[in-house]
Amino acid sequence: MTWQHTPYTCFLMVTSGVGVWLAIYAWRRRSAPGGIYFALMMLAIAEWTMTVALSLATVEIPVKILWSKIEYLGIASVAPLWLSFAISYSHKEKWLTPRNLRLLWISPLCIVLAAWTN
């Protein structure tokens, strides 16, 4: 596998590291309002930026396609986690019922499945 490093990929790697650090920091304070959802959102963002960097750094087309498909795990997860964080942070946890969370994750699941298929 051939790698092509650019300043942009280095910047994305650093951004991914910051996202992981923020996720760890938030997880230690998960009892705070929205702490769990913020930590999970930061992990999704870190995964997203890391896979974008790996996709840009690879030269072979099949490997680029693989990283782009894996990238959608983070892309599709950010929006529902962000909404869950905002709801939890605003002390409206009663809206985050298991039923509502399942409904919230239907669209991201469909997006990931669509990205992984032709």
C-alpha cells in the first residue's frame, strides 16, 4: 500500500487525536448533562477525520474506496449524536426514550448501508 502524505492529512490526524482526547475527557465527566453523548460524538468525529486522512493519504483506488466506506460510520453518526447531546444538555432527557433513539438511528443506518452497497 502506497501512502502520500500531505500537510492536510497531517492536520486531519491531529484533529482526530484532539477528538479522541476530548472523548476521553468527556467520558471522565459523563455524569455531566450530555457527557456521554458528547464523548460518543467526539469519537465519531475522530473516526470520521481519521478515515478522511487515510482516504486522502492512500494512492490505490480500491483502498480509497474502502476508507471512504468506513468513513460513513462517523459521518452518519454525528448528526444523531449531536441531537442527543443537545437534548440531554438542555435537560430534556425524557425525550430520549429507547423508542425515540431507535427512530433517530434509522436514517443513519440506511445511509451507512447505502454507502456500503452499489
